[in-house]
Amino acid sequence: MIPEGVTIAHPGDLYIGGRWAPPRDGGMIEVISPDTERVVARVAEAGPADMDAAVAAAREAFDHGPWPYLSPVERLAAFRRLIDHLRARTAELARCWNAQVGGLMSFAGPMHEGGVVTLDQIAGFADAFDFVEVRKRVAAPAEIIAHEPVGVVSAIGPWNAPFGIMANKIAYALVTGCTVVMKPSPETPLEAYIIAEAAEAAGLPSGVVNLVTGLRDASDHLVCNPGVDKVSFTGSTQAGRRIASVCGERIARCTLELGGKSAAIVRDDYPIDAAAKLLSGTIIRMSGQICAMLSRVIVPRKRHDELAEAIAEQMKKVIMGHSTDPATQLGPLAMKRQLERVEGYIAEGRATADLVYGGNRPAHLNAGYFIEPTLFANVDNGSRIAQEEIFGPVLSLIPCEDEEDAIRIANDSNYGLNGSVLTQDVEAAYRIARRVRTGAVGQNGLRLDFGLPFGGFKQSGIGREGGPEGLLPYLETKTILIDGVPAVL
């Protein structure tokens, strides 16, 4: 069972060692529509034995080639064939996202077309990268720096943007010569099936790309497998702590892109109406389910009440509805447990701050996982709604005394993923951006470019993905000192 408009050849199978085969225990995962609460897909459920088989296949493909030993040009040719296959299926990818997490169809097409463009960019980064460099120094006649693939990569993706994030992990692994075990979120497995089919269609050698769709216990088994050289994980900080501890135990490599509680600092020179439109429009993007979401707004105390009123007026205009309706601006949350989580934080906010707008399920939608856009004002930055990632359309307005106090509040967080400065002054935007302890800062909004490095400070993660810098976590650096430059170079 798969959504209408999507074609997947083997939903009941796993892709291991270049072959589609049913899981050893014969289990199935059901995917629920957040619009209707009905089952929209069923796919194979991998168990621990399947995870081990996938790692063994990837290990064989890496240790005995040919993938790691191909030239970068040869690998890129195969990877570009994979991209071409995905480009032809962007409409299916968009439909998968809509059906599984209620992503708006009005945005799904451009989002997934953009995801394929990012893969083209990654191919370009690899094409320009100097995998082997000869240096002239003093210790030997030829001093060579070689960047070699890190090995078998476990790529574990999230449910909010399953195609773009998983595809990027696969891209960086493949162009550097690694082999991969894909483990998508059980809520959003379909995109990974399409990626696996693209790898098969592109003629990648057996075991270079493997797909196992399992629940969280099986995923933990995958991370613990000593045959995995690197884990690339995007998801919650709680899960990231577990992965970091497992990798640390055996000194395995890991890249962790985790949670966020990003602040938007509103300066005095930025108009209230413009700020209200920007912030209310941002918090409903993907139903607030973005790790880099600007969910804390830090505003001078003298402007606080005026901004709260203006945001509330903008929230009243938001059109809520099913994700397939082109008029919808705010669709459902991705799943029942996410709705319950958000409602729990709203209850906490009612007890600790001023509820200005929202906080309820919409009366006109009696099925699905919907929640109104919600604004809290006079929020204490030490409260749970200001410190913990809610992952929903809930905005916290925090008063500050001046710019110095705003920076202090922004940095008073365990997270450090993203941020913004709302100002018309470029010099001020740069000055504040350099002092805020986050991996990214944008002037006047949630500005992301996946052709640039992305990742976080503090508990928002370890390492960076994106841009030319995204190649480095998938490579080991080797120094070779010999008596001459070999002919191959």
C-alpha cells in the first residue's frame, strides 16, 4: 500500500547488497496520514538481523571495492545518473512528503525540485575538490596529502524533511567513496525507497547503497554495529546524545545535526508591522516543524506589547486546512504524538506566560493532527517553553532591556543552531551575528542555503553538513612522505 501518484516497486522488501528481499521477521510499518489519521502506506520493517546484513553488505562493498577505489570522475558519473533518476521523480517525492507528514502540496513541488538542485551542487563541490594534493616542504622530496573515504556510513534521517536531508547524506557519502546504510524515520520511509531505486537504476555496485526501514530499537542496533565507521544523524538532541555515546565508546566518527531553539532579535529600527508579518509567517512554515525555526522572539520591552498585538492580528488571518488544499497556509502536525507534545507545551505556557492567541485545536477540523498558531507573550527565558524545542507553530515573545541584554538572552540556551537579527542596519546585523553563539544567523528572517555549511553550537550538534565543507566529515586525511611524485599524480 502506497499513496496515489507514487510508484514503489518493492515496498514490502529491504534493499541490501544490491537485492530486494523481505525482512527476516516479516514485519511491516504502517504510515499514518496526519490529515485524515488513516493508513496511507505500509513498508517492510527491518529487525536487528536485517541491520547487521545491511552493514555486512556495505562493509564488503567498501573493503573489497570497487567503489572506494574508483576515480572521483568515475564516481561522479554514477552519482549524476542517480540524480537524473531522482529529478524525474520529484512529483512523486512531493506526494510522499504530503501524504506522510502533511507537508503542503503548494510548497512540496518547489521544495523537492530544490532538493535535487542541491544534489547537483554537491556533485560540483566534489568535482572541484582536490582529493590528492602534492606539497613541497622539507621532510621528503614528495609530501602528499590524500583525502580518503571514511568507510561505512549509517545515514539516519528525520521525518520533517526526509528527502532533502537523507539525499544530502547519501550524496556526500557517495562522492567521497563511502558506502551507505540508509535508515529513514519510520514515519517517512517512502523517499528512501525512491533513493534506493535511483541507486539501482544508476548501476551503483552491490552494497554501495542499502536501505533498512526499522523502528527505534533496530536503529539503535544499527548504530551499535562495530562495522559502521561513521554515523550521520539528523534528529532530536536526546537521540543524538545516545549516538554520540555509542560512537565515542569505539571512537567512531559521527555528524549530529540536532535540535534548536533559535532566537530572532528585533531591533528598534525594524517596523512592527513588518516584524509581525515575518514572524507569524515563519512560525507556521512546515507547521513549525523545522529544527532551525525562529521560535523565540527577543524584543525591547517598550515595543513588546505592540509587537504581541500585531503578531496576534496576523495569526488570526492564517488559513488552516488539509495539506492538499492550495489555499491552506498551516496544515497538520506530522503525527499524533507530536500534537500531544505541542499541546503539553501549550499547557505549560498557559501556566507560565501570557497566552495572546491560539493554543487550541481548530473547531472546523474534526480529524487530523491540527493545532492553531499560538503566541505567548511576557515569556521568561528560563521557562520550558523558551528553553525546550517544541517543534510546532508556537512562538514565545521575550522582552529585553537593550541590545546587550538581547544578546545575553539569545545565548542563554543549551541550543545554538540558528538565529536572526531583524534590522535595517547591515553593520548591526553583522555585529550581533558574530556575538550570537549559533551555527547560522540570517538578517531579517529564517534564511537557509543548503549549499553552505549547516550545523550547530552546543547541544545543537557536532560537525557541519552542506557546502564544500560537507565533504570533509566523510573523509579521512592521510599524509604520505615518499622520495618522488608517483606517475599516477
